[in-house]
Amino acid sequence: MRALILLSIFWMFSCYAGAQTNAQLKFDEANTLLKEGDYLGALNAYRDIEETGEISGSLFLNMGIVSVEIDSLGLAKYYFLKASDFEATISEANEALTYVDSQFSRKSAILPKLPWDRAISSLIKNVGAVHVFIWGFILMTLSVLIIIVNWFYPLALPKKSILFIFICSLSVLTIFLAFYVDYVDQRYKEGIIIAKEVPVTTQPSEEADILGIAYEGYAITIDTFASEKSEGWYYIRLGNGQFGWIQPKGSKIL
């Protein structure tokens, strides 16, 4: 039995190592295509790697570089934003984003986010709903322990009832916050316009009135819950606060 377990572990490790080696070989081949100036070939090769799940900051950074070379700045911005999520490439990605943003002929007016929205976005990106829930659960457990200990060994603390109410209330609020963070994360997705221009309509129909035009590089927020009701359309919010509908083919979800 022990030999079988060791053999299984060795087999899984060998498969993982083989997959890593294969991905690195494909990455090197794609880099060679990039150096040779075969930009479309390189981009397709990088996309093949992305589909395997072997992603990295370097992969997205190179995909952004290729996109700049083929004059697809919206796509380049999308990949550089993806690269900025990795610590190893955040500096290079931010520099590249500054350059790309300077190349767009049209820039969107952007309304500043409210402090509450900024806080929720920060929790989604840096903490996550699960960790917020864990903190709430820990606080709830602490409040229960205070009750149990107080039954057997009455705590000689000033205003202990206020302390208990405070910890219990904080735990409940933290748990509710975790559910809200998860709700926002599931419902709203950030995206980038990658087409030269995309009509924003009042309804999910090509015959609907046009509210405006979303140009390449514009940042959008996609309401996935509302979008599910109309197949082939995204309900979006532009940086200037305008809401409307666009077709997905001209955009990318981050």
C-alpha cells in the first residue's frame, strides 16, 4: 500500500513537472516568434498557453507588447492590466499602461468613486470575501467564548456587557460585509473596450437609440446579473456614470 501511495505521488509530481516544462517550451517558442516579428503568431501562441491555465505576469506583459505592435491598444491595455495583478510584473505593467493611455486619441471622463465603493473594491482585490467572513467568524466565536467563560468564571471587567455587545455587533456586521463583498464581486466585473468604437444603446437591440460611443481603451463596469437577461449583450456603466448596452465582441472582461 505504501509503495502504491508513493508511486501515485511520484506520478502526480511527474505530470505537474511535465506540464510546467511543456508550458515553458511553448512560452520560449512564442518569445522567438515575437523576436522574429511574427506578432500574430506570437499572440496566438501566448493565447494557447493562457488556455492551459499556466498564466503569469510575464505572459500577459508579452501579450500586451504584441498587442501594441499590431496596433491594438485596447487589447494591450487589457493585457497590461492583467499583468499588473502579478507582483513580479506590476512595475513594468504600470509603465506600459501609462504609455498606452497616452496613445489613445479619445479619453473618457471618469467620475471619482465614492469612498464606500473604493473600500469595497479594495476588499475584493486585496482581501476577498472569504477572508472577511473568516474575520467575522473569529469575532463571533470570541463573543460566544466570552459568554461561556463568564458563566463559569464571571469576568471582573468594567462595562463587560458593552464589550460583549460591541464584539458581537462587529462580528455580525463583518459577516454581512463578507456577503456584500461577495455579491458585488459576483455581480460587477471590470472590463476594457478593445474595438475602435462601440455603440452604447438604450436597449439590448441594434435598432435601439444610441446613447453614445465607447471608444478603444475606455474602462467599463459590467452588470453581469442584468446582462444575463439579454443574451449577446452587456449592460454597462461607463467611467462618466452613463449606463447602457453594448455587444460583447468589442470588449474584454478583466
